[in-house]
Amino acid sequence: MQLYINTYGTYVHIKDEMFEVRIKEKETNDVKKHHFAASKVTSIIMTTGAALSTDAIRLAIINNVDIVFTEKDGQPLGRVWHSKLGSTTKIRKRQLEASLNGIGVQWTKAWLLTKLENQRDFIQDLKKHRAPQVDYLNDKITRLEALAISISTLQADCVADIADTLRGLEGTAGRLYFGTLSYVLTREHQFSGRSSRPAKDAFNAFLNYAFGILYSKIEKALIIAGLDPYLGFLHRDDYNQLSFVYDFIEPYRIYAETVVFRLFSGKKVNRIHTDQITNGYSLNSEGKALLVAAFNKYFDEETIRYKGKNQTRSNSIQYDAHTFANILIEKV
């Protein structure tokens, strides 16, 4: 269970060794109290002006509950995590070595190829109920497949040698993919490509927030697996940039995109879910509640068949992070 604290003035503290969330009603000033067992909570997401007691932080740390602070658009701002590494430093040493040799090339290409495969399969699935648009969709599938071939045939001893080419091919694929998503949506919700900070439309506002949730989940999975979220292969090592989060997330972006697309194509989103801001749009409390509920159900409640087991998408990502870490230190 994840606790999303997105109401201004909410107070989280401890009552009888449980998290107590106090929410004051605007109209009546009445305080509603909700209690959650620490053993049932996996993370606490703080998104607005709320208060968190030190006792609550302590209980979270003891029970390995991740506390994440985010910006209004869902982008992770910081997190409280236990001080112990929880794994061997050998993993991070091997991660650094891989970033500078052919192993990094192999993994970077694999992650990007999976991302393009997911995009192609998503468009393929769109054809089922859109007969008039089949020719358009087939064209985009063919072009994505050509870009995937271009990525797969690249050879280098280090990711840095082909980084610009990879980013260019990935960017072209992204424009094709999101252009296709816009094309099949109703005219009201069509958009002109990806935009962030601020989002230029409601679809991107939802997508940015969904990616923000996913970034946080990926970072947590990497930390648990003993990997360094900042030590990337493809993404640049800029100051305070979670470069490896942006590398590792690529195969899983489809989860956020699927949730958002289903909300729009299923006509669940309307004007009450976003607010107009300077030069763009942002999700309001109603929009965040809608997205978070849909995302959590898809990510943490629904199960998929993965590696021969029925498991949640959340668990599948953690499995992949551990597998990658073990391969680095040759345990698999």
C-alpha cells in the first residue's frame, strides 16, 4: 500500500505504532483520522504542504517504508531512506565499470529496444478497434521497426561512442509514437508532442505526473538492488541527475503511458481534472486522485505472467533490478 498525501494541511504522525493521517475538512474544519499499519505500507508520497512527525519518519525507517517528497507535477524532489546500503558495494563498482565498456552498450541497447518494442506493440494493439486508421498505424509500426534495426546494429566499445546516435534514434521513435497516440485520441485531447514543465496540454500534464510516480518507483527498486541511481550509461552525468534511473526506466515507461492513455480513451478525464497555469496545464487534486488510483491498481494490484510467475508489475521491476545487479557481479 502507498499513502499519497496530497491535501494541504494534512498531518502524519504515530498512534499506537500505526501511521495516523489527519485531514482537516475545508467546509467544516472537522478532522478525519485514518490509520494504517506500518507493515502494510510500502511508501509515503508527500506532494503538498503537509506535516510529517519525526516519530512517523522513525517508524517508516524501521519498517523499510520509503518516504518520497515530490513537486506539484509529481517529479521526485527528495526521499527519506534508511542509512544502510543494504547490499555489497561490489555492485556499484561493477556498474561503474559497465558504464565504460561493452557491457554498458549491450544493456543500453537492450533497454531501448524493449522500449521500442513496447511502443510498436501498443500501436499494433490500437489497430483492433480502429479499422479506418489501420494504414496510418501500419506505417508507424514499420518506421519504428526500422529504427529498432538501426539501434540493434550499432557497435561500439563504450556507450559514449554512440550516445548521440542512440539519443537521436530514440527521439525519432518517441515523436512517431506520441504523434500516433495523439492521432487516435478525440480532437479535444489531441496534443502536439511531448511537453513538460509546464505541460502544454492535459494529456502531457497527466503523463508527466505518471512518469514522476514511475521515476520514484524505479529509483527505489535500484536502491533496494544495491545499484547507484546516479551512475548512468546513456544519460549524461549532470549535477544531481538520476542518470541511471532514466536509463533503467525505458522498458517500463509503457506502464505510465498505458494508464494515461486508457484514462483519456476511456473518457475518464475532463476539464475538472486540470488547471490552467502560466503557459500550460497542471493536475489539480481531482486529477491527481484519478491518476494515482488508476496507476496503483495497474502497477501494484493487477498481476501479469512474468518469468513463469504471476506477479505485479511493481514486483517485476524489482525482479529485473535484482537480476541486473546479480549479473553485474556474476551471480546469474
